[in-house]
Amino acid sequence: MNVVVSPSSCERDDWMQSLEGKGVWRRHEPMAAHTTLAVGGPARWFFRPADRAALIAAIKACPADIVILPLGRGSNMLAPDTGFDGFVVDLSELDAVAFDGCSLRAGAGARMSRVARQCAEHGLSGCEFMATVPGDIGGGVAMNAGCFSQQVSDSLRCIEVILRDGSVIEMRKSDLHMGYRRTDLPTGSIVVSATFELKPDSPEEIRERMRSMRSRRSSTQPLAQPNCGSVFKNPAGDHAARLIEAAGLKGFRIGGAQISEQHANFIVNNGDASSADIVALIRRAQAAVKQHSGIELEPEVRMVGEWEYLLAGGDHG
């Protein structure tokens, strides 16, 4: 259960003092400033570690009863308007990318679009789809991101994760049981790097495939408005967008949130949406599709805090 974050609440900040000089830390940092939907109240604690050592120090310092939420670009995340009563760790500084022959190693904070460009420069194929994914490597691994019939697991070899005790372990792809928008990570762990095995190819042919993917994406998705990407997973043998449109909800609005008129599996923020508006629209779409088609849509967007309990059917108080 999440509680409303208030500057007057008991802070328990002593453990944060040990992180001075190791990165940027703040209290009551608005999540709206760190998610592509541009909604979400304040995180009780927020830290952007300067490097891996600082991240490990933060994990070790954080009390065991405080929830840790890793953050990349926030492109697949919905935080409550009331805020997040936990510790948000922004991994954007862990963005190193290195090549060794056909092997690529990228930090969790590396933008997937940047990784795709660098792969093309090195004449390595296997990450073209990343050119169209508005997220970072860590989040991409955690959800096995994909599009255009490609996904992270296609070329992933292994990852490194930090466990809650601060230890770092390597996990091979076979350990992760990756499936459609799913990766089995140890509870409470954070992805810090990923290694991919790629194939040599013509740089220009790789770039042409990337251009084609970007063109298709820009012509079919509402990229000019704040959104979180695909809201729902595609049911087996069908598409969430088709089901939502068939239920008559394309363009439907609640408050400042709208099911996109361009792509029905996208919810856009028209400028004044609240997180509650978006959740209400998600629930409306689920109910309408269930009634019209008998199919239960499963959210692809990651719900945090009280939304995680609400959409799972739990009592969030």
C-alpha cells in the first residue's frame, strides 16, 4: 500500500546522507518530470548515482523496508498522483557502451536508440528495432522490449544485476526465462548492464532497416504527444489496438487523457491529464474489450505504487 507523500511526514533521511558526493539526490522529486506520460506525484527519495560504485553504495545504504524503483527514461511507467513512497534510482548515468568484435556491452542507462545507431556504425545487426524504442537498456531487458518482430531476447547473451544486498551477479539469458514482454529477474534486483551477441552486416543496409522502422512508427503512432508506448500487451493471435477500436473507444477521453485517434493501444496526455485519468481510461478499455470481445487485456505499462495494487484487483485503501 502506498501513502500520500507529504513534506511534513517523517523523513528517515539519515541513510541518504552517506550518498553525498556520489550523485544527485533529492526529496519529494516529482515523477512527472521523469516519465514520458508527464504524470505522477513526488517520490519520497530520489537518487541519480554518478557511477556503478555509487549505485552499489545506495543499494547497501537503503533500509530493507524501503521499496527501490529503478528508473530509466520512464517510457513504460505510470506513477500515482499521490506520489511514490519509496526510493527511486535514476540509472541514466550508467550509459557506457563498448564493442568487442561482434559483442556489445551496454549500461542500463544507455538509450536504446543510441545503441542502435552505434551498432549501425560498427556494421552489427540485431538491434535495429531499438532505434524506435523510447527507453533505456535496463528497462528494455526487464520487460523484454520489442517491436517489428524483434525483441531484446533475440540477441541478448547475458546481463549483470545488483541484488538487494549490494552484490553483483551475472545471469545468462537461459536463466531469465524471457517471453513476450517478460523477464524473470531476482526479486528486488536492478539490471546494470547487458551484453548482446550481434551479426556483421552492411552499415547502410542496417541504417535502411532502421529508417524504415522509424518511418512506419512515426506514421502510425502519436509521437508528438506524451505517451508511454503500448498500453496493453497484444493477446495471442490478435492486437490490443484492434480490440479497443472494435469496442468503440478510439479517441475516447477521460479528463486530460485520451485513447489516441492514431493508434488505439496508445493513451496520450493532452496536457492536463492526471495519473488517475489514465488509470480510469485503462480500466474503461479493459471493461469495454471484455464486454465486446470476451478478452481480458493485460497492461504492458508498468504500474507502480498504489496503481499496482488497484489494477491487480487488490485493496489499495
